[in-house]
Amino acid sequence: QQSEGLLASFGLGKRSALSLEFRLFAQCLSTFLACQLATPEFLRLQPHARGHPRSSSSSSLQASQGSPLEVARRLLTSLESLHSNRAYASLSSVATEAARFIADPANCFQNSQQLISYLIKILFPNDRCLDILLLGTPNA
């Protein structure tokens, strides 16, 4: 359930119209992209480039509240904690694997296709229309 507040604490909140798989896909993708933006002007295009929230080189970057680096750290921590969320229990292994991939400073923007392919194959195995995103061809 997506709602917050008193009603949500009793399980009376409004349910999301989006599937759990889609919400996990969106969270993984947004976390990955946030981890690739060290600053508003710098996109991590090379493995181990500065600015990854878990790399030692990111300590030299400003990580003030609301900065891209701080946002990426928060999103990554949130993704890593999904394994303990009851709603995502059936998808905990996917969330854990995606979080491991995203947390690795060796993965940069160039590796986005790997993450997208993994998530589509696992989360949407019967949605053939998404195959075009895997390798660019419908027969992937």
C-alpha cells in the first residue's frame, strides 16, 4: 500500500495501481541513474570514475543535503533495505542483486543496459513487447 499516515498504519491506505514489479524496476533504475550523477554537470561514464556514492573518490565531493551525491546515497540505502520490506518479500533476491550491481563503483552509465536487461528478464518474463529493450531487437 502506498499511502502514508494514520490510515496506512491500519492497512486502510490507498493501493497503488502500479504492480510491485514495475515499482521495483522504477526504483532500481532511478537509484542507478542517481548514482551516476556525481554533480549536476558530471555523469559517470567510466568504471571507478569519481562521484559514486560508495567509492572512496566521492569523499572529495560536496555531499550537502539535497546534493546529487546525498540523494544517491539515500536512494541506494532505501533499495538495499527492501529485502526487509514484507511487500517486496517475493522480489527480495531481485532487489538485493540490483542493489549489489548499483553499489559497485565499477558499474557506470555504460552498464545501464546490463541492469535494464536483468530487471526486464526477471520482473517481466512474459511481456514480449519489452524484448526490444533487451538487445534492440524483438527476438532477444
